[in-house]
Amino acid sequence: MNFSEVLDTNPIFQKIALCAQELDVEAYVIGGFVRDLILKRPSKDIDIVSVGSGIELAEQVAKRMGVQVNVFKNFGTAQLRVDDWDVEFVGARRESYRAESRKPIVEDGSLQDDQNRRDFTINAMGLSLMAANFGELIDPFNGMSDLRRKLIRTPLEAEITFSDDPLRMMRAVRFASQLNFDIEPDTFDGLVKTAERIDIISKERINDEFNKIVLSPVPSYGFKLLHQAGILKRIFPEFVELQGAEYQDGKGHKDNFYHTLQVLDNISKHTNDLWLRWAAVMHDIAKPATKRFDQKVGWTFHGHEELGARVTPRIFRQMKLPMNENMRFVQKLVRLHLRPIALSKETITDSALRRLLFDAGDDLEALMTLCRADITSKNPEKVKKHLANFDKVEQKLYDLEARDQIRNFQPVISGEVIMEAFGMKPSAEVGVIKTAIREAILDGIIPNVYEPAFAFMLEEGKKMGLTPTNL
């Protein structure tokens, strides 16, 4: 690859090179941009290392290009945006670490010092922006060879690299999962030996990498690497508890660890929605707690969907995941994930379909995607049969929705109407009547139309000894 020609196609690099020459400093493109350029992956983030002041170089480039610069003096970095490119500048640095912290002692250094501190060989490659060797690849650790061999490898001794900054362990797995690369054996040994160091990293930083693994093309690969390295049990112990298949009296159950990973891979073929993928991760999380053996039917996990929904907020809080509508979406899908599958195995009533439509609301399509992903078996004919039954359920749901408009419906009789009809103030009785009306509509006893619903309300009030007023 002729790197100088590639750099020439983007005027940003010419401007940086010119400004570096004016300031008499060395400047290099380094890290992810170089890696992605070679891999032909889209990238809009450019990291520039200056042997000298990165901030001064950034300010000079911003002035010449007529853009704003954001300076972060505490970190010795500066950032500017040109069109849709994010360009970050930093001075070349040498780093050393204390055992109890991942915050390094930072000093000015050479390009070699800066490349030595990089996490992986594929992220340590640089391209010169100097006039004498513009576009020359500087690759002291054979990162280009590792890209060809699809290897994640640390530039220096892996154990020291990970111990110095344990977040690099998550990054190693994340890159392997995103790129479908192997982790080089000595580097993987370093992961295993320093796994406990992940405990000093904040949950927020871990989640940033973990979510990228969840969003990778085949996320099970990243989960398995984390598990084999002994990291997964430290950051997500509830997931590791899913592992294992138990047999009794010749009856066994699926290994729910690997089943869940299969569901996650299945759903990842159809969505890049992080929280829908998290619903796949969480859907069977309460199976270990609900596992029982019944002599007649074998292993059961009764109520795991309800318990799973109840523990979802605790797990999200513990992992410092967002406690907002995203958590509630995951919780809802965990609670409902058995309902469509159960309907596919029995005679389907309109009442059951209405209730599912009502409970799923706007998340029906997401729920259906999760349920399809949850149909797993080593027997492809069995999967095919279950999916065909599921198709019928889905069609009936959409037909019923088109006819009854039940999704997200509100009963025509409100609490205010009930209170006015019986001359009541807000009370438990009002709630009881409202619930009875809603259930009657869902059961198809009455339509969601004012007159029949009002008549039903009067009958329910009469049963409770209430007398209508102002009629």
C-alpha cells in the first residue's frame, strides 16, 4: 500500500505536515487510523503524535484551517473537528505505573517511547508526516505482520502491559471480537495471570468495552475469551452461573451459558440495537435460581422470566449500566420472552393474543426478534418446525392488531368517568372497576366502545353495592 498517496487524498494531513514543519517538530499519524486504513475499515478518528507540544501543533493547525480547537491541558491533549473528522493531538510520552493504580506517571518522550506504551502491535504503527519521509510506515513491533496473521499481541511483555493498565485486557478481547482475530498465546497467558487486576478499573470504563463486545459481529467469541481468561466471572458473575448441564435419572437440560450465547449470536444477525442484544444476554439470567428437578417432567425453570425481570435492575445497577428506559426495555423483554413461544405450542385464543399485544405495546417487534433468536436446537428440522409455528402466531397477532387496534390501547372508560358516574372520590374501588373493564376488553367480552363499556361499568359497580348518580 502506498501510504503517501492515501494521505495526499485528505488535505488534513498536508496541513498538519506544513504546521509541524513551521514549528520544527516531528508529527506522525498513529494508532487506530493506521490500523483501519490497512484493514480497509471506515474510520473518522485521527490520532496525531507530536515529538514536541501536541497542543501547540493543534493550535497551529486549527488557525490555518479556520476551526475551533479544544485544549485539555491536564492531559496534554487537544482536539479539533474538520468536517466529519475528529483529530486528536498529543505530545509523545513515556509512561510508568504504580502497582495500585492505572494512572501513569507521564513524561515527555520520543516516538519510540510513545509506541512502546501502546496496547497492541496493530495499534502501535505510525505514518510519518515529515517532508523527508512523508507516508513512511513506522512499525517497530511488526504490527503489519500481525494484521496479516489476524493476531492481537502486546508490544512489550503482556503481563506488564496488562498489569500497568488492566483496561487493556478488555480491549484485547474487544478487538479480537470485533475483528475476528486470535489473541496470541503469550498475550492470552498475560490475560489469565493478571485477570484480578480488572478489579481496579471503574465499572463505567469496563462497560464501554463490554458493550462493544456485545455489539461485535459474533459476540459469543468475546464472551468465551473473557470467560476462559477468568475475567467474565469478575465483571459479570451472574452470567457465569448459567454454565453447566446437570443430569438426573437420565434427564438433562441445556447448558444455559452456551444457549444464551447462541441466542445472542442469533439476534446479532438481525439487529445492532445494543439493548435488544442485552435482552438476549439477560433473558435466562434467573434460570440457575429457579432450577428444580421434577420426577415426571425432568428439569424445570418455572418463573425464571419473572425473577429475571425482577433482578434486571439490580444487575444493571451493580454493573453501572443505565437505569433508564433502556433498562426498562430489557426488563420488559425478559419478562415477556416466553409468552409468544408458549402461544406457538398451544391453541391460540384471541384473548391471549390481545393480552400479549397490550403488554408488549410498541416493543412487540423487538420481542418477536428475541423470541425467534431463542429457538435453538442441534436439530435443524426441530428449529424449522418451531419457527413455522411462530410465524403463525406472529401473523395472528398482526391480524388481530389490524382489527382491534389493541396495542397500547386505553379503555374508553377513564377513572374520571367512573368517579362521576358513582359520585365517588379517588379510591381502591375505582381501580377495581377500571381493571375489570380492561380485562373484559382484553377477553373480548365487550368492545372498547363507550356505550357497552359504560353499561359494563354500571354492572360492575352494582356488584360492589355502588349506586349511580346523575344518570
